[in-house]
Amino acid sequence: MNSKPSELESAGSGVGNSRGVLRNALLDCTNLFVQLDGAPQPRPANNSLTVESLAPGLSVMIAKACVVYIVLLACGAHLLIAAPREDPLLIPDSDEGLPGAGPLRRSDWFRGVWRKRRGSWLEKTAEQKGSIVFLGDSITQGWRDDFGGAFAPLKVVNRGISGDTSRGLLVRLKEDVLALDPKAVVLMIGANDLAEKAAGEVVFGNVKLIIERLRKHAPEMPIVLCETFPCAPDNYRPVAEIRKINALYREAYRDDSQVTLVETYALFAGSDGASLSKYLPDRVHPNAAGYTQWARALRPVFTRLGLGEVRPGKGPESP
């Protein structure tokens, strides 16, 4: 068996890093000085290496290595050494190739919350198909104790993640929402975008993309868009930017047959545009009275959209 370095290089080129390691190992064998009778014997002058010129043990080893290499090639060794598939439930490490614009949080705390909640939902996908899906951030996630009961007997699921942004919703839309083939989607977002200094136009742009994807998935499915809630002006969330988001919503969806805009801003805002502490004690997140207000605004919308008559009480829920 005569094997020149160029032939070995050709056999392994373009196959991947792991194959390259094997190829280089074989090439290194051709550069060895074989020990015969205690004295080094260089490679023949014609730059070829024959099995007969090697010590018996080494020749057998090279022959076996070549056989293994050929078998791996024939069996598609790239399947064994391919890079692991990226987990779709993890936050991407880079913005490159992601949809939308604006901030996507990546702190250790947020990565943990994101993965834990999304992983728990994955196990319930089959049983929660056809639900009304609430999509949002901590304001949505925080609706726990009476969430299902507020809309009984309708089947509702909570897909809020504390700390999330409008871009985060867009990134996780496929697995967390579309996979459920929802009966309807309720969307409310924006506070964390503004806390990260994103402009109102960025929030609106991402929400617009979310709605476009929902339309494409289910052209007849009702989409309930809630105005961004008010916050305290000193909470890194300017009143002017919140009002801008909601004005853009009204302009875009006022006469949209598939999107129903719910005026939730006025439910919680004082005359100065800041949030009312009796409903949002920390000026961002609702208390029980705040969630009651939100539910009261949504129930007649659900009935009007034909999602079913709501009779508040104990009902199916997903925290």
C-alpha cells in the first residue's frame, strides 16, 4: 500500500475539524523515523511510505487506522462529529440573525428564568393546545392565583416571563405560542424595553412583527393587543414613550378586523400619565386589585370575539 501525503490530504479535506485531526495523524505517521535494530530509518527518498518498510507492529497500526478512517467516511462520520444543535429554549448568545430590534436581556438571572419557564411549558404543549394564550413580561407572569378563575370556564395559559422585552417575545413566539395553535392571543409588553432605553418605535416595530407572524399562522385567530401600562416617570420608563407606543397602536390597529386594541393605559394612569399606586404599588406591577381591573376590561372583549361567555370562578389555568 503506497500512500503519499497529498493523497491523504485529499481523502480528508473538507470533511470537518475532527476528520482533519484524523487526517493529520495519518500524515504524521508518514513523517516518523521508524526504529529498526535501534537505529532510525528515514522515509524513502521518493517520498512514499510502504507497509513493507515499516516495523511490523507500526505497519499494522497504520493499516487499522486507515480502515477505520475509510469506514467513518463511508458511514457519514460527519453525523458523529457535527456541532450540537442549539437549544431553541436558550437565549441566543448573539443578536446576529435574530428577528426584530432592540434589547434582549442576557443576565444570568434572566437566562435562568427564561430556560426554566420555557422548559416547563414544553412538557404541557399537547394538553394546552387551543388555549387563549397571554404573552408578555412580569406583568403577565405575575397574574397567578386567580388567573384561570378570572376567565372561567375558558382555557387560558400564561406565557409571561419576568424581565422579557418585545424582542424576547418575538424570539420565543414559535415554541411558546404558535406551537399551541391558540384560540386567541392576548399581548401586552413594553416596560422592560423602555427600561433598557429603547424608543417607543422599537417596541411598536417588534409588536408589529409579532402580529404579522400570528396572522400568518392563523389568519382568523383573534389577537387582543393591550396598551402598554403606565409606570412612574422616575422608573426609567418615560411617560412620553409609553404614550407614543399606544398612539402607534391606535394608528395601526384602530380599524383592524383581526386585532382588538384594549385601552388598558387609562385603567391605571393618573392625570399626569403616571401609574396609580392603588393598582400598581411599585408603579409597574399590578396588585390583586390591578389584575381585577385588567380582567374586567378583557372579559367583554372575549365574549364579543366569540371566545365564550366568561363566568368568573374556578377555572383551568396555567401559571
